[in-house]
Amino acid sequence: MPIQGYEASVEAAKRALEAAQCALPRDIAQAVANAGWAAFLRDRHDVQALVDHIGEAVQQRDFVSRLHATADKARHQQPQRGRPPKSNQEAAQNASGQAQRGANDHVATI
């Protein structure tokens, strides 16, 4: 990735945020279209009634909490991307190894 100035970085971040915000409605539509239960929706009035029902449900904290908990569970079950974090034991071993090497680096050679 090329080095960018601050303003270019801010603009790139704004574009990424806008792309993410535009993706959410598309994701919702795709999820509903792919859902097996979507076949009972007869027309736009059924869709609007469903949206209204969801609008009422999100006013209840319990519904939102359960929704977020289910989504978090699914999110955590996905394979981890990137480098896995070091365990505490590995970090401690690496730190002690560096300390030992640091002490041996100053040994005089003849």
C-alpha cells in the first residue's frame, strides 16, 4: 500500500465507510431473498408489514440483545482471519529468550 498523506487517508476511510453503509441494505435484501421462509411474502404489502413488525420488535431491548448475542456467536464461530494472537505462555517464553540473548550479546570474545 503506498504511503498517503493524511487527507488522502481520511478520504479513503470515508469511501470505505460509505461502501460499508451501502452494503448493509444489500445484505439485508439478499438474506431475505435467500431465506426459505420468504416464499410466504405475497407482495410489497406483506414485505412492508414484515418491516413494520421488525421495527416494533427492535424497540424491545430483549429482542435486540438476543439478536446481537446470536450474531456474535455466529461471528465468533467463523475461522479467524490473519495471524492468530500469541498465547500468554508463548509471549513469556519469547520474552525470557530475548532477555537471555541480551545478556549473552555482551560477552567479550578473544
